[in-house]
Amino acid sequence: MAAAAGKPVYVEKPMARTYSECLEMIDRCQSAEVPLFVAYYRRALPHFLRIKALLDEGAIGEIRTVHINLKQAVEADLMTKLDDNWRVNPEIAGGGYFF
């Protein structure tokens, strides 16, 4: 609807639930001659730009693997609560937790 109204389209990740939905979004934006943006803003934040510069300079050596360790409480109830959990409702969230 935004493309049809001549408005630029800015979407969060994931862009869509399926590959065919992505193609449809691209087609509609191209037909309406409006840009389609996917929210990858973090790559332009100073912290990530500095990391990228260090990698490009070889300052920390050759990267062969990356390990991420999140420090946050695990809420098992959230993962198993399916009846009213929007994250696993395809009509609202698309593909669920790992899509």
C-alpha cells in the first residue's frame, strides 16, 4: 500500500515471510518507482564502523570464526507458551523464532 501511494518503503528484518513475498515487494516498489529499504542501520553505527576498520586493517589478524555470548536470562516459558505468543503466529510474525 505504501508503494502504491508513492511512498518509500522501509521494512524490518526479516523482509518477508517467503522468497516470493520478497520478490513481490521488490516488483511493487519498482513498478511504483519508489525505493525499498531493509533495516540494516546497525552497520553504520560508530561501534561497528570501528570494528570494520580494524578488520580491514588486519589489526586483529585473520578472522576464522566468531563466537557470540549473550548475557540475558533465559525465559523458557516464553519459548513454550504458544497460544498467545505473537512470535510463533504466522499471521503476525511470519516464520517464527528462527525465520
